[in-house]
Amino acid sequence: MTRDNSDYFNLLYTRERKKINSILKNAVKKRKPASLYGPGAYILNSNGKRLRPFLVLLSAKAAGGDFKSAYNAAAAVEMLHNFTLVHDDIMDNANKRRGRQTLHKKYDNNTAILVGDSLLSVAYEYLLKDCNGKSKSILNSFTKGLEEICEGQSLDTEFEKRKQVSLAEYMEMIRKKTASMLKMCCEIGATLGGGQPADVKAMANYGLNIGIAFQIQDDLLDITATEEKFGKQIGGDLIKGKKTYLFIKALDKSKGNDHKMLRKVIERKGIKRNQVKKFKKLYENLDLLNDAKGVINHYTKKALKSISTIRKESDREILVWLADSLIMRTK
Amino acid sequence: MTRDNSDYFNLLYTRERKKINSILKNAVKKRKPASLYGPGAYILNSNGKRLRPFLVLLSAKAAGGDFKSAYNAAAAVEMLHNFTLVHDDIMDNANKRRGRQTLHKKYDNNTAILVGDSLLSVAYEYLLKDCNGKSKSILNSFTKGLEEICEGQSLDTEFEKRKQVSLAEYMEMIRKKTASMLKMCCEIGATLGGGQPADVKAMANYGLNIGIAFQIQDDLLDITATEEKFGKQIGGDLIKGKKTYLFIKALDKSKGNDHKMLRKVIERKGIKRNQVKKFKKLYENLDLLNDAKGVINHYTKKALKSISTIRKESDREILVWLADSLIMRTK
């Protein structure tokens, strides 16, 4: 890929991100009651990457359609994503989201529960706008995605309480919690774009695999990012005692005192801030950062292989660029 | 209506209620993870009236179809209803629901938030099972119902904090919070039953109006029921300072000291348990209980008028029986 292409793709992404932001901004601002839609607008207007709606648009195009056929669905998946953020932030008792107060901190828990529910209803409303004749398959895909997100979130919570989590269980959890939504975005976009079953499947596999790569990259960034760029505490997963890819792999590979030290993280449900450096060192000694990069590359390659059947070269190129951007990201 | 008919309708209701319970029981019991679907089964297996699914079935029949066409949709609306109960109970910090511990008390708030979300996703899944060719209209109806429930719940919360609520505002709130779901059940049932637009509209109006009557009856029962039958504290709405039909009407009609006493309920956000009798007396003096009965009858009549176009006499009769049962109920 040439440097020019990359610049063009960046411009395109910026332009589409603005359009999506504008749809989201207008979606609820005039609705009443303000006690419900005011906080709804607060989260929809926050500064997200808009990766999921962009995937919907790119998939519609790759399947032979155009962006226009998929804007409402693109807004719908972002609303669904925001619904999960609002409810997850209550569950995690998180203070910050996208550089601002979380919704339940700015308002209160009850408002956040209800606003989340309401965002989901508006998401379905937007999804239904454009799917003439294809509503059953699109709605099934969206609903399946929603079910899996709930299942993934439940597994994630369950794993926090468990002493032992296998790598296979972890992979199943991130498939449901993160990757299934990206898969669904691609599936819906490709369907709206008029894709044949093979196109829809190709795009779905692309979404699923970049989703898995994306989540492991997230686990990796927790330890390798710089605090300024990452925007949150480095080693936060270790501090909370989360069983990430790195942690589970570390338990697998370590021996002796290192292994004992890791088992203590589980018993004590996390580590202290000043221990992060020591664990980073341990991860490096175990060559885990390279392991993680290898797995990320593996799933990215799988994603790229699955789109080899997409007809237009320019459509394939932007999907390659997006996959690369995600694994090269520093935040 | 003859006594025999009423017995037959009761039998029919009992039989269908069992069928619905069985669908609900099987809907999630084998799903994983158990940490999500176990609590989901707990609420779905609790002892509800199953009024909403029964409305779906009766509407399918009244529109010319049969019950069979609508069982999955019937289960879906009950799941939606249970989703609202689980989230509302967190917001109200309620201890009991249908004679058992509320879900968030038996488990915890985080579980209850997620289980509510998950029930909604399974509701959409069930709704999508049977609506071949009609999915857009059915999904729109369901989604609109969900939106209005959220809006109604938000208004209800807002009204608790406000000093002044007009009767018109109250009516708008209960239309959204309670009646819109019953309307939606009838609309979906009639659509699935293959009804013409006029049938769907007739049934929707029936649902909307019995919904309004149902909610005002609920307000009335709070003060007129006997504690054993009602299963909860008599005067609970007054104790919590809720602005019900009776309370708003009392504020309108009262003068002098009575009016001052009612205004104090707002300032103090409720009354003490031992004051309930005094307020019941006041309501009686203001002839409010008859006012309420009059309004309940008014909306019930509207409901019955709207179904005069339903062709089969037996279909109309059971709808009359159901409307009557709702306003004659003591719990």
C-alpha cells in the first residue's frame, strides 16, 4: 500500500466519522423527556473512535453497495456499543470514559440503567429504518450480537471471581464480549450493501478476527503503552487482577517463584501500583509481549485472508489499512 | 355473558398460561453461561399473571388467526415485561416481586443489570422466530413499545422529584409506562394473526385503553385493597409520596386544611404508615374513589367500543371478559 492511499483512507475515515457523529448528535436531541434523552445525548456526543459504524460502512461498500445504504445501521451499532459502555461502567464503577465523567457518575446509577436501556431501543429503531426486505436477517444478526455481548460480559465477571481460567475459555470470552460485535457490524453492513452470502461470510470473518486481534492488542497496550497516549493507568489490568491474555499465558509459562508470584495476584485480587514495573519485567522475561504480538498477527492475517474474495482492490485495501491501523495503535 | 362462558374463559386462560410458562421455562434453562441464564430463569419462572402474552394470543385469534401463530411473540412480550421488572426493581430498591426476593436482592445489582439486558436480547430473538414477512412492522411495534416504556419510567422518576404534576402529565406518563406495552401486545398479536390494518388498529386501541384502566385500577387498589389479597402494604403509594391519579385528583379537589395536608405530603416526600387511614378517609370525603371508578369504566368502555368491529362473537366475548376481570380484580 502506498503512503498516498493511507492518507486518503485517513481522510475518508475522518469524513465518515464526522457524518456518523452528526447522525448520533441529531438522533435524540429533540426527544422528550429531557431527563432521559439529555443523558442519552451526553454519551452519544462523547468522543469515540466510531470503529463499529465505520466497519458497517466499509462492509456495505465491499459487498457491492454504498455507504448511503448503511448510515442508519452504522448509527445503530454505535448506539448499541454506547449502551454496553454505560451499563459496563456502572458494573465496573468506572469514573472516566472517553476523557469525561461516566454517565452514572455525572447523573446517577438509576439514570444510567434507564438511559442504557433507552439507547438500545433507539438502536433498534435506527436499525429498522433501512432494512427493507432484509429485516429478519439483519435483526437476527444484531440480536445475536447483543446476546453474545451479554454472555461475554457475564463470563468476564465470572472469570474475575474464579481462581483458574484456561486460554481457551479466555478466547471464548473475548470472542463473545468484543469480537462478536465487530463480526455483527460487518455482517449487517455487507447484507445492507446487497452482498451475496459468500460476501457476507467473508466480511463476518474479517470482523470476527480483527475483533480478537483488537482485544489482545488492548491487553497488550495495558502493559506496553505510554501513560500519556493510553489515557489511563498503565498496568490497570494487573492492578485489578484481570485474567487477560498476558496473565493467563504468564501463568502457563512461568515456573518456581515467578509462578508463585502470579498465583498470589489471583489470591489477592490484583497488585499494587508500584509492582507494575516488576510484572512488566516478568512478562518480558517470559517473552510474552512477543507471544501476544504473534497471536495478534495470526488473527489479523486470518482476517485479511478472509477478504481475498472481495472483488474491488480499493475495497480490500482500505480493509487492510484498517486492520493494520488497529494493531499499530498506541491507545 | 353467561356464567358458563366465564368459566370457559377462565379455563382457557389457565391452560394458555401454563403453555406460556412452559415456553418461558425452556427458553433459557440450557443456555450458558449459567451465571447469566440461571438468574434469567429465576425471574422467568416466577409466578406472573402472564396478562401480556395472553393479550398477544387473544389478539392473534381476534384478527382471524390462531394462538399457534403467536406463541413465540407471546413469550417475547413477557420477557420484555420481565426485563422492565428487573431493572425497575433495582431503581426502586424493591425487596419483593411476585412473592419472592427481587433478582438484585437474591444476586446483586450488576447481575440484575446484565440479566435484564440479556432478557431483552432473548425477547427479540423470540419475536423474530415467527414474523416471516412481517418482521419490519412487528419489530417496529415492539421497539416503539420499548422506547415508550423507557420514556414512561423516566417521567415517573421525574415526577417523584417534582412539586407539581398535572393530571394530563400523569395520564401521558401511564400511557407510556403501562398502556403502551399492552397496546403493543395487541398490535403484534393482531399482525401475526393476519389481521387487516383495521383489525390491528381496533386491537391496539383495546390494549391501550385497558392499559390505562389497568393502571388507574392499580392506583385505586393501593388504597382500597385488603392487605391479605393485595400482598403488599396498603397505602404504599401514599407512604412513598407517589403522585398517583388519586393523589393528583385530591390536590385538585381539596381546599383549606385538606389541601395544605396534601401539599405537605409532597414536601415531606410521603406519609407515615399510621397516617394511611386518615388519607383514605380524606379520599373518600372527596369522593375520589368513585371518580377513579368512573375513569376506569370510561377507558374500559372505550376499549370495548373499539373491538365492536371484531367479527366473531366468541372473540369479542373473551376480550370483554378479560377487560372486566382486570377492573374487578382485587390484586
